[in-house]
Amino acid sequence: MLPYYGVFDNLAYRVDGPKVTLFGQVTRPTLKSDAENVVKKIEGVESLDNQIEVLPLSPNDDRVRFAAYRAIYSKAPLQRYQLSAVPPIHIIVKNGNITLEGVVANEGDKNMAEIAATGVHGAFSVKNNLRVEK
């Protein structure tokens, strides 16, 4: 459905009756429009508000993204998350600031991901929005 959705993108939605609102951040403009087109085809959706942010092109942000990916997924306890088609720890980088989104199994994994991201050269800050499975 969304073949270009990956670890450096974050998508969310809210449903209010027949209205759907899309949120999140993507690295490719086509992913924003692809997500909108997929949701429009869902039966019962009468209106759509696409608030997905397309992240700015930045060679520095790309370096930080890949460095954060290596730092997080090189930790042995976090490597199991890498096996998914779309790993559940999403790394969003905007203007050198890292935001971690997604779901992990426990508080230790959440903290380990944050510590790994904090050590990334060129990153100005890390916001940890990871949620722990219940």
C-alpha cells in the first residue's frame, strides 16, 4: 500500500466519524500524497485533512538519520526490532533534532534507544516519544 514508508517516516491518523485526519512526518513528498490517496479509497471516508509534514531536504539531516539508525539498531537488545519490514522505532530528523516515534517492548529498550540517539554526532537534541507495549 505504501511501498516507500520506512524507518525515517512517521504516520498517524485520527478518525472522527466520516472524517480522517492524517498526521506525521515523511522524507518524500510522494509519500504524503500516496497516504492521502490510500485513505480516500477507504469505504466510509467522506473527508480527509492531510496534515502530514514533508521534512526539508538536508544533507546534514540525512547524515544524522543514518548515524542514529546505526547507533540504535547496532545495540544488541534493539537489533530484534530491525527484523520487521518497517522497524517499529522510527527516527525523525528535522534541522538536526531527532524525535523517536513508535513502540518498544519495555522501558529499558525505550531508554537504550534514547541514549544511543543522544550520542549521535551532529544531533542537537533528542525527543523520545517511544511508547512501551502494554
